[in-house]
Amino acid sequence: MALSDPEFSVAPLLASELADADALVTAAGWNQTPEDWRVFMTEGQVLAVRSAGRVIATAATLPYGSRFGWISMVLVAREFQRRGLATDLLLRCIDDLTAAKLVPVLDATPAGREVYRALGFQDSWGFQRLAASQVKYGTAAPSPDLTIRSIDDAAWSKLCAYDAAAFGADRSGLLANLRRRLPQAALVAERNGVIVGFLLGRDGRTAAQLGPLIAEDDETALALLCRALSAISGQVFIDVADAKADTAAFLAMQGFIPQRPLTRMLLGRSERFDDLRRTYAVAGPEFG
């Protein structure tokens, strides 16, 4: 195994090494920021491979409750690629999650999908990264009984419980981080005082990322998106479930174009943990 080479050492990423990890993101052209790395370091773990005192590869795991955990942020510096480091790190992450009796889950690009299938991952469902550099904002007037407002402390515990029922596990730690990252997208939808949807987002290295978007119906999802898009400028990413074709069509009218497809994959099973009906957009392939 590549990780057994004495040239390399492997241990959890340290806060003092965030600049090295961020350099890997920049070189790959990804959208994550140091704040995203901190989510993994706080809520999960980042394995870092070092060579000559520098972090040259990473992989992260993010456990969600007692059912499943995410694998992401598999990055290798260009000069160390094709030496088996990515595969070794992926296998280490799988071992760590399965040892904790969690089902490993990841989101795969078309190229990565074939690699993961060979390791026993199965397709569950698909989504697509949509991107807009300039949003042509349009409206979707909600019903009079639907209220869209900023998330406040009074709604927070109920919102986290609502999300856990839709996502399949508690992820309040992640949601708390997102809540403060992009305030204009931190929105909750209510009917007669009952939560029927919410949206969060975050700042990114190259674009604002919207998601997760969880809602009871299309009307609620579009009302949340319209409120957020009216307040955001610059490039925006959103990862929309393939099953939500009407939402994707609406976003296309606002100037969003497909960037890349992704497939959610689970090790040894295809049955999803989250709620198909209420899942409109994910938090991102790194977070689920």
C-alpha cells in the first residue's frame, strides 16, 4: 500500500495545517474554504498524508448518527498522484466507518462512479450541480398561508428535527455551521406556524452554495429559492435532485446551467436513508 511507504506519514489534520489543505482545494479548482475543513475537523475527521512536513493528500469522514457516514475531500497534490494514495485513503475511510457500524456513503462524479462500484458501492440516486454566474431573478408568489422568513432561535430546534426526519439522521452540527455562513439564504418556511421547509447555504471559494433545500412541495421549495436568490449576488451553485425536474426547470429560467452530474452511492446497498419527496437540493457532495 502507498501509505506504508516511509516517505509518508498519516494522522488527523491539524488546525495549523489548514493552509496546506486549502492549497489542495485551490489546485483542484474546488469550492471549499477553510471553514468547510473545520466542519470535518469538528464533526468528523480529516486524514492527512504528509511528505517532508507538508500535507500532500487528504480524505474526510463525517458520521451522521448511528446509521451512516460520509466520505469526501479525497485530494492528492498533483506531483503525488497515480501512486495509490487516493485509493488507500478511501479504503482507510471505509474501514473507519464500517468499524463504527456506519454505512459509508459518498457522491461520485461519472469518472469516480466506476472506481467506487468496483469497491462495492451501489448507485442510490442522482443529482446535478447547477451554476449561474448572473441570476435572472424571477418570482414565484407563494400562497397567502405560506410564510418565508429568516431562521431564528425559536424555530431552530424544530427545524433540526424536521431536517433529521428528511435526511435520515441528525446533522444539527453541520446545519449550525451553515446557518451563519450565508445569512440571506438561512430561511424557514411555515404554514400556520408549522415548518414545511427550509434552506441554508454557505460562502465558497468561487461561488455561494445553496443547500440543503428540504420542503414539503414545489411551491415551498421555489418560494425559498426566490427569497434567497433575490438577496445573493455573484456566482451561485446548487445541487438539485434529478427527481425534482420542475425545480431544475425553474432554475434554468433564472440562468442556471448544468455543470456536472453526480450519483449518491452507498456501500453494499442502494436503498437511500433520506426522504425522496422532501429532498430538493443537497448540502453539497462533501457534506451530503
